Amino acid sequence: MSAGERLPTVRALATKLRVSPTTVAAAYNALRVRGLVHGSGRRGTVVNRRPPLLTRAVFPPPAPGLRNLAEGGPDPAMLPKLKPYLARLEGIQGRYGDAENRAALMKLAARQFKGDAIAADSIAIVSGALDGIERVLQAHLRPGDIVAVEDPSYTGVLDLVAALALVAEPVAIDDSGPLAADLNRALKLGAKAFILTPRAQNPSGGALDRKRAAELRQVLAAFPEVVLIEDDHAGQVAGAPAITLSGGRAYWAMVRSVSKSLGPDLRVSVMAGDALTVARVQGRQSLGPRWVSHILQDLVAMMWADGATPAVLHKAADTYASRRRALIEALAQHGIEARGRSGLNVWVPVAEEAAVANAMAAKGWAIRAGESYRIKSAPGIRVTISTLPSEDARKFAADLAESIRPRTHAQSA
Ligand SMILES: Cc1ncc(COP(=O)(O)O)c(C=O)c1O
């Protein structure tokens, strides 16, 4: 059928195919969840004109000349220089027969996880945090299943959940992470998985503290079958301790990416998890990409093994922390409240997010309107602070104050 065409009614198709109307309705619903059709009931079910993969946000690059505080990525100046490591790569090409995961990287990953009190008996190597999340979701869930997600959440996660025909159930968050009572509500609705950002929450800049972690663990304990997916996308540069809720759970994965700490182009994440989840992830991976390029695995292993790297990562984490604080303080000078305890972003609640983003663009700043990150939560803007030094934060804050409260001209009565 082509775009715009109307599907037969559920009843008509059920009669024609001699199946129950419930079966046809379920099939139509699966098409709807995948974004292939829209409408239902008396209005009829119509084939979508839009592409089958709907994404919340296609962010065009900021207009030339704008200061780019929109991207959410690390400051290139804070990443270890690649060149010395590239020079040390072995000249011998890898072969099909090589072990999928490099022993040196596995060993370093296990040491890191254990150092953070995260069980490291089963580890996989995947192509970034989002790839790991997708693989764990695929390993356990079916189309139509509910996934509890933080609200607001990283657009990549929301788009991924939709693309897998899963249903996102928003969980309210504050600076210390998801609210325990709201997680409980979402799990009671039947959520099969929970995607948590323990630190460097994107876009809100939240991070779990010990008290909230204990509350969340208690809620999760009543739902032992739920798959817990912890997205540690910023890892060692998050500027907050590594906290896990995974202890004692049956199905879980903690995906630690090197994208923010060593560079987004490395496309490497290490994933700790329960034996079944890790085996399913690796098994499926071995049928598709087979393994993460050994060249990339070797580069990450070299960087992690290098005695100079901890200082580089500390400096990055400290720099991001002071940039977050500088912006929050500069905004406070203008009476603007902002949030950001961890990571690369500061979140500023504003009533008119698109209007504020446009007004800031007119003043030379590219920032993100929060709409694509939200389900039910209140509007705001996301400012990536990774490349915003404190000198510039003051100018930014003054411009934002004007954009939020445009100067009105006095009117004569
Ligand atoms: C919360 C969150 N998860 C995952 C990612 C993507 O990470 P990766 O590059 O490792 O796939 C991002 C990127 O900004 C993110 O903000």
C-alpha cells in the first residue's frame, strides 16, 4: 500500500482473513507503534507519509558564525592527543580468527569496574553507549514493551526506544536522579526495562547521590525481572562518583563509553552486566558487526594503560565542573536559576524554549531548545558548557537574561 491509503477496518480484514479481530487489531497496533500508520477506530488507519523511522530531532548544524553550545560533546582540547597512540599501533592486520575482545582492554575495563564496586565477571565491548543500550534492549524486550526512561532524557535514547517499537514511560527526575515514587509508578505500569543515567544526566546535568540510589534500589527490588540499563556515557569526566544500582539484580548492564573522555569518534564502550545479558549481547554482535575494530580497542587500551591519562581526565573533569559552576553563578547574578551538577550540560528552565533559543541565535549563541528531550517535564534550554570558559559565561548570561525577558518599550497610556 502507498502513503495516504486507508487500511481495511479491523473487522473487515478479520472476516476476510478468517482470524480474530483481536489479532488484526494487534497487528495494526504494531504498525502504529513503529510509525508506519496513524489513526484508528472510525477515522480509519492510514499509511503514513512520513519515513518509517521517526526521530524527535534532526539537529541541523548551527548557522555559520554562531558560538556552538548546542552539541553536547566534549571540548576537543580536553581529549588526549591521538597521534602518539596511533604511532604505536601494531602494523599487523587483524584476522577473522583473532579473539573478538582484546585481552588488554578487557583487563583494564574489569579493573575500572571493580574499582567502582561494579561486578565485572561478564564484560562485552560495544560501539558506544547507545549501541550497548540498543543491544541490551534487543536482548530482552519485544515491540510494544514499556521502557521507563528519565524525563527529560537524551534524544538518542528516546529515538532508539521508539525505533525499536518500544513504549517510553517517563519518570520524573531532579538533580539527584529519578524520583523513587515515580519510578515505582512506571514499574507498576509494567515497564520491562529502566534506562538510568547515573551521572552526567543529559540534558539536566543531574547525578545520583547515595541517598537517592538507596531509595531507587529499594523500589527496583520489588521488580526483580526488570532489566536495569545504566548509561555511563561520560565515564571518568562526569565530575560525579560512579554509583550503580545493579548489585544483586538478575538482569542488568552498565555501559561505560569513552566518547566524552577519550573522544566520540573512538566508538568504544565497555559493558559490564549479568552473564546472560552479556552473552546475548555478544552473541548477537558476533552475527552482525562481529566485533568492535581491534584498532579502536587497542587505542583505548593504550590510552587507559598510559600513566599520563588519569591527569588528562582529571583536568577535563575539573574544567567541566568549573565551567558548569561559572555559568550557573553568572546566571544567578541575573536571577536565573539553572541546574548542572555533573557532565557537559547546564539546563535552564524557561517558559518559551523555542523563542529563547531563537533570540539567543540572534545574539550569536547556538543552544538547544529542550522540546526534543522532554515527554511530560517542564520546558527549558540545554547549554553545553564544555567549551564555555567563565569569561564568556558572563556575556552568555547577560544575553540570556535579555532573551528571556526582552526589554519592553514603555508605553504611554
Ligand atoms: C545520556 C547519553 N547517552 C549516550 C550518549 C551517546 O554516547 P555514545 O557516543 O557512547 O554512543 C550520549 C551522547 O551525548 C548521552 O548524552
